[in-house]
Amino acid sequence: MNVRALFNTLGTRSYSLPIVILYVTSGCNLKCVMCSYRDPHPNELSLAEIRDLAEDLRALGLRHIVYSGGEPLVRKDFPEIVRCFSGLQVRQTILTNGLLLEKRMREVDGFFDEVIVSIDGPNPLIHNSIRWIPRPTPSNWWWMTASTRAPLIK
Ligand code: SF4
């Protein structure tokens, strides 16, 4: 724990920024029934803006960055975004629907402290019907439930 984080525990005032949830895109590769995220917003932060933001957050003593969306992995430059924060020595978490983890795993391998995969319901049929996954297959489910395996984690 750094000194500023230690001071956070001593009173009601914050001396460092404990956590930021960064919505990297509102685009998504699914159409879940309970959600309206679909397409990227035209004014989403560019990679250059996110680099600047990372520097600003470093100055504020950021300790934990959480990537959310939409689906963060639909952004082609997501690995570069993760690299902006990997030099800051902060905890990194991705919230994902899991569908692109297998395809993009090599690009983001080793960056994360946590990979949180959304699962709706107790079986593939319910999960896939809520998430409008076109061809409900057990392999989707297997991948989602197994995708938090070690290689993605630091
Ligand atoms: S995967 Fe997440 S962001 Fe995408 S539609 Fe479903 S709930 Fe919304």
C-alpha cells in the first residue's frame, strides 16, 4: 500500500483515487434483452485521449482500473489501452461477455489481475437466450465458464 492509500484509511478524506471504471466503448457484439448498448458512441475517447487520461489518473494516485462497456474487447485498440495503464502499477480488471476472449487472448495476455465474465442463468440455454447468442451451444457456455483461466492473468 502506498502512503497516499494508507492516508485514505485514516479518515473520511481521500488522498488517492481508489478505483476508476472506464467505459471504453458503448459498442457490443451481443444484444442482451436487459441492455441498450449496441453501437460505439461517435464521441468515444480516442487512444490519445485515454493516454492523457491515464497520466491524469496517475497524478491522482489511481490504484485500480476497471474496463467496461459495451464490450471492451470489440475495440480494436483495446490492447494499447491496457498498455496505457500497465505502466502505472495499478490493479487491472476487465468486465467482458467472454465471446472474444479466445480470439483476442494473445493480445491481452498477462495484463489483468481479474477477468470477470458475465453469466446469466444456470445453463447455456437460459444464458444464451437472455444474451441473444444466435446458436446456443454448450461450447459457448464451456468457454465462458472456463475463460478466466490463468494465461490472461498476471
Ligand atoms: S454483453 Fe453487456 S454491454 Fe453487451 S449487450 Fe449484453 S449486457 Fe449490454
